[in-house]
Amino acid sequence: MKKLWERKKGIQINKIIENYPIGMDYLFDFELIPYDIQGTKAHAKMLHKIKILNSKELKTLLIGLDKILSLYKAGKFKIDKSQEDSHTAIEMYLTEHYGEVGKKVHAGRSRNDQCLVMKRLFSKEKLFKIKKDTQNLIKELENQIKKQGKIKMPGYTHMQRAMPSTVGMWLGSFHDSLQDGLILVDATLKIIDQNPLGSVAGYGENVLGLDRKFTTKELGFKRVQNNPMYCAFSRGKFENIVLQTVSSLMFDLGKLASDLLLFTTKEFDFFTLPDSFKTGSSVMPQKKNYDVLEVIRGNIGIFNGYQNQIESVIKNLPSGYDRDLQLTKGPYIQGVNLALDTIEVMTLIVKNLEAKKKNLENACTAELYATDEALKLVKKGKSFREAYQEIKEKYV
């Protein structure tokens, strides 16, 4: 299949050399097709506004793009590896089915320009979804705090019983941490809500007079990303920022999963989940396993790996577009989707969590109140160190 950039005459590129840079990128592009179409529609309307396309051509392109989207939703639009990416697949379809107008829509764009805008649109939508889903998780934590929060439970330091706590204090720590995480989400949404479309190959254009304010409004961005070179090197950087932000939320979920794995063991038996949340063993008939919590805990490391992959790729690149940036797409999409899945699962877990009141309160043994006893003596006039030593003799 002929490439958009292919020479009319000359040496054909070696097939092994051709396939290696493409890698799996065209498969990741498949998830981004709706956003690529959205960006292409806005660009086409802008080309019409600046008189590069006439009204008939614009109408034809919009019909064609809607057709591609309907085929995509029906599972009938594919990207061939030889096409390299969604941008080429869309342009080739338009040209094949709608003629010369398909060759006009790329005016004033590069494929990097297209990739920037489709990933920016994807990022906004998914980050808003992460925010909404995290708010739902916070709401379920609030419900459980109201329902079971007053139940006493031990607090731990050094993995040993330490001081008295409550279910509400324990769950509340995750609640408050997630709320702080949403501050980072809002800040990140503010950063990424700028339109890169029109940066072309990273240096803008000086002939057509692209109307970037028009596409900014059309695509629902808050502002234009003015410096075209910044547009270019924000690719990868913005994705890294998004995953760094989401890692704060994932950190909380991993910590909660670790706590629950400990507190649901027979040795603790503080909390339980419905049997429909547990798996069994192929050899031990009695087993009821909390595999879902173990996989959450493990997936935090996988998520961090995705973010580290992106950072490792981009950190030493020079200015301008580099093909290395293509390698950030896979880990980014996988990281975002993993975060969404994990938040959804943890919300179900929190909603169905049952505290075993008797076991929790029985575990609040007398030594948990040793510090309180020492402070009562301080209140009566003893120095803290003297009071500390007196109570220590009682328990040690």
C-alpha cells in the first residue's frame, strides 16, 4: 500500500526497516480514531472558513468522516499496518470513496499535529472520567464512614498494634487523600486544556493563515497553545503529567488494597467482602481468595511502569518532533485505561465492604491506651518522661 510520504520514484524501503518503526502503534491508534475524526472535522471547517475548501467540499468531507465513525462503531473500519496510523487510514478512505477532496484535508497539518490533537482530546475526556469516578469512590467512602465509621479498631505502627482508632479514621484517611488528589487532577486539566492544532510540524505555517482560534472553539479547548514548538515538545510531556497526577490516586488505591489484604486474613478477620468478590483454589476446597485486591496492588506497579516508560522516552529528546515520541502512545493509553478500571473496581469493593465489629473492638486491647494513660498523669503534673516510664513498667 502506498504511503502518504512515499517517493514517486526511487528505492523502495526495506520491509524489515519499514515494519520496525510502525511496531504496535497502529493498533493503539484504533482506540483514538473518534478523536482523530473530531480533530479532522474541526480542521476541515477551518479550511472552509479560510477558503481552502468550498462548501460542497466541506459537506462531502463531513459526510465521509461521519461514515468512517459509523463504520468504526460497527467494528468495520480497520487500520492496516501498511497504513502506519489512523491519520493515513482516514485520508485514504476519504480519497478512495470521495475523490480529490480527500487529498485536500491535510493542508496545513502534519501527522504529528493530528496525533497531538487526538491525544489531547482523549486526555481531556478520560481525565474528566477519572475525576468523576474518583468522586464516586469518595462518595462510597463517605457512605461507609457514616454507616460503620464509629466502630473502634486498632491503629498500627511498625505493623504492631499501637493506638486506638476507628473505621472512620482509617477510611477517612483515604477519603481525604483522594480529595487532595483531585486538586492535582483539576490543575492538570487546566494545563492540558489548550489546542495544539495548527502547530503543523512544530513550527506553525506562514502561508495559509490557519485560524487557530476557530479550531480552539470548535474543539472545546479553553485556549490556543500558542508556541508551535511548545506544542511539539508537549507531546509526551503532557501525557507524563497526566499519569503522574493519576499516580497519586493509584497510590491511595494500592495502599487501601494492601490494608484490606491484611485485614481480611483469618489472623485479623476485621473486614469481609461478599463471596461474589472472592475466588477459589484449584486444589484447596476451603479457600476464598481476595485475588482482586492482590491484582489491584500489583497493578499499581504496572501503572507506575507505564509512566516511567513515557518519562524515560522523552527526558533527553532535543527540540522538534522525534519518532521516539510515538513510543509514548501505548503506555499512555494502557495507563489511563488501567486507572479507570482500577477506580471502578475499588469503588465496588468499598461499597460492599463489611466491618466485623466484634473482632475489631475485641482487638482494641488495653495496651492501646497506654499513651492516654501517660498523658493523664502529665495532666496531673508529672513530666512526660516520668509518666511514660511509669506506664511502661505496667505493660512491658
